Amino acid sequence: MVLVFENDPLDTEEARGRFYHVCLGKVEERELAVPPPDKPYECPRCGIELETEDFFHAQLKGSV
């Protein structure tokens, strides 16, 4: 698992979800935004590249 998607409660109008990177076995505290298709997110610590598609899959599954 390298991405975690957390859903907000659906009882508010602003309900959405948040993405977090799991780096070296630890969930990072900083929320990630979905990167544009041509600029994947690259973690400075572990070097993994997370592309837009990875975020879409994490949202469908809950985590990837």
C-alpha cells in the first residue's frame, strides 16, 4: 500500500476524501492533491512516483 484514501462523512455538503502517501511503512501527515497527468508526485524520501491513475485506483479501493 502506498496511497491511502480516507472518506469524509457524507452528512456534509463539502464531503470529499483525502489522499495520504504511505512512505516506508508510515502514513504521512501531509494530505496530497491529485497531480496533473503530466507531473506525477515523486516522494523525496522513498522515490516512488504516484500518477493520476494511482489516485483514481486508491479512491475506488480505499487504498492502493
